[in-house]
Amino acid sequence: MSAGVPIVFIHNGNSDYLFPTFYQLKAFNAQSDAYLIGDSTSKHYEPWVKHVFLKEYIASSIEFAKQFINLSTLGADYELFCIQRWFVLRDFMKAQKLDKVIYLDSDVLVYDDLTAQQKRFNHAGMTICHISGHTNFVSKLSVLEEFCDYITQLYSTSIGRNTLNDWLLEFRKTQKYGGISDMILIRKFAEANPDKVADINFIYEGTDFDLSYRNGEYMGYEETQNPRNKIDKCKKISWLNNQPYANNLSTNQSVRMITLHFQGNTKPLIFDSAYPKGADFNSLVLKFKFIYNFQRFLRKIKSSFKINR
């Protein structure tokens, strides 16, 4: 058993940015066992993470899918899987007899010891990063179980579905795209259970957890052009001793970011933001990108074969 709190990723399929994510995690959290709950396309990331097959923990999620209704302009498969992952995490923890884990989205880079950080939030069963669960310190399995039961009741009862529709109407007053997602579900659960869910998105002793790299001003941080596409904006990040800093305009201070969350069009920046880079980093990136592109090539061949049959 490792000294650190176990860290869990849940990712369906393979993505070219996964290796930098895992590489970066180990730079600051080598004492923690890291798990990737995925499929056969991502098994090659061992020993950076311990691979666990998603299919072994999907039974409850399949049952939930029978009740799921898509109330979003985004694809039903995408929204469903985002919700299902919490059931997968719950069942994984139960099977492995874990009461405490750190859940991370696969596009989150880490620049600190998360086991030490979790001690700040031991009073709560789970955490939320402002409106998102992409960095979730699960300190009590029982609270994650409550969250899954909360989701199930919303989708399986008439009262729950009416509540979901009310939330959607409220959402549409300000947002044209998107809809009911796991982000709304975890936010509503947090609002109903403030003693069980702690928000980690605040400046503490000069540090903060990143809500989203692509959103700066929303949380008071200075923005700049996305260096990859020169069109979109993102947080303005400076580097000191392999650590990212962002200028918070509201408090007029340089804040060390414990994490960076590379949503949407900032994902290519993951490759530029892994620090410190060892001598093997570039060669390993090329290796895993080759595997990723080869898998894409095989999928296209199989798809073409089916179409032409």
C-alpha cells in the first residue's frame, strides 16, 4: 500500500494528451497509486498508471442508463458517460475497499502533493471546484454513495424529472448551448449539502485550484491569447521553479496554481505545460502519439471496411 491517497482517472478510449497528464502527476505524487479506469486502447500507459478495465465496474452505470434522458444540446453519449463515471468511481472504491481517493479528469495537470492538499478538506465527504467535479477529493465513500443515489432519484422519479426540467428552464434563460450535465448535478448536490461538499476553488495561502485554463476573467484572473491558435483567450500563466502562476486581478496577487484544467481548445497546451520535463519526456510523447495515431488509423480502416461491405 502506497503512502499517498490513491488517485483515479476514468477515461473512455484513448487521447493523445493522456501521457503528459500521467507524467505530470507522477512528478509531484509518486507516493500515490494512480489508476486509469479505461478500456483496451489505453492499457499501454502502465506503469505510469495502473490500468483497470472499465467493464468491470460498469454494471450500475448500465442500469442508470435505462433511466437517463438527455436534456442537453451536447450528445447523449457524452452527457451520459460524464454522469456514469460517478457510479463507476463509487463501485471501484467499494470493490477495492477504498474510503478515500482523489478523482481527476484526464485533462488536469497537477503541480503539488495532492495527499497533503486533501488534508485541508477531510471535514467534507467530497469537493467541487466552483461548478465542476474535475478535481474531487473524495474523503468519505458514503457521501459519494449519497451523490449517486441523488442522481438516481432525479432521473427515475416523476418528481425528480420535473426538477430536472425546472433546472433546464432556468439554465436556458442565460445559456443557449449545453444543458443538464453532471456539473449541474454536483453543484445542486453541493448546494443541498454544504456540510458534505467543500468548494476548493478559492485562494488559500497564495494558491488556488484551477477551474478552467480557458477561463481567466470569470474567476478574476488575467487573460491572454491562446498561444496555440491565436484566436481564443486563456489564462495568462507565468512559470517559476516549474510551477504555474496566474495574476489575480481581484486581489492583485500572483497565485500559484496547484492544478491547471485544460478544457476544450486549451488541451494542446498540455504538452507545453508538463514541468519538470525529464530527458525522456519528448521521446515518450512521440511514442505514445504514435500509438494514438496508429489506433486512429486502424479505426478508420475498420470503419471504411464496414461502409464498403
